[in-house]
Amino acid sequence: MRFTLDYDQYAAPARQTAAEGCVLLKNEKEALPIRKGETVSVFGRIAFTYYKSGTGSGGMVNAPYVTNILDSLKECRDISVNEELEAVYQDWIRENPFDMGEGWAQEPWSQKEMPVSEALAQKAAASSDLCCCCAGQNSRRGHGQQCRAGKLSADSRGRGADQNRL
């Protein structure tokens, strides 16, 4: 007997579950939800590349499609993404390709992050209503990571630390 999973049947409940699982720690000046007509500056390489992690159960997921934060924001017709900042990131990403990782899971432990100068941040702030700062890394339970310049790191308990302070 052969079973086929109908992804369409589970897509809406999965999206709802993901939305309900998001936690907003601070909503200063009622930044969210993003309002119609607003422009968002998106910072962080992870916004441009779908990044899964888990080195096993969390990472070896077969999905019919994936998306990233930037593309998902761009699909919203009522808001704009700061295209000038996006172009800066795209140029940097071309020069600093995604690290595909090594080992049995072929997963990277972290990704190099683009340095953000004060001038770039101020320019983005001047042409945007709000910003979205994205950070991500693979953190294996029970395994600490060494701090490396330009990369996110985690301590031995898996707690992340943003070395770039985006």
C-alpha cells in the first residue's frame, strides 16, 4: 500500500501554527503590524536565504517549497522593501556566498554576516518607516561554538549571542 501526503491539505494549518508560534518580545511605538504604505529596511543575510538547522530531525525536512523573510515581505502588495539596501546586501552576498557546511548533515554552523556601517544604517533609516533585523544560526544542543569575527555564536548552553549587534 502506498500513501501520498497531500501538502495542500496541511499548508494552511501549518502556516497558522507557525504564526501562532511567533513571539514578539518588544513592540516599541507599535511598529507591528506593518501598515499599508510603509517601507521596511531588511538587515541580515538570513533574510535573503532560507536557513534550516537541526542537524537531523529539524534539518532533514522535505518541503515542497521554501521562502525567506525578504521575499515574503515583497509579496505583500501594501508595503515596500528598501530596494537600495536590498541591492547592497545582494552585492555583498554575491561576494560572500552561502556556506553550505560540512560533515554528515552538510549544514553550516553559522554564516558570515555583512558589516553594517553607521552611515548605511542612517541612510536606510532616512528612507524607511521601520527595519527588520534578522539573525540566525545552527546551534547544536550541548555543543558550544567558538566566537569568530563577523559570525553569530552560541555558548555551551546553546544561547545565541549577536557578535555584530545589528
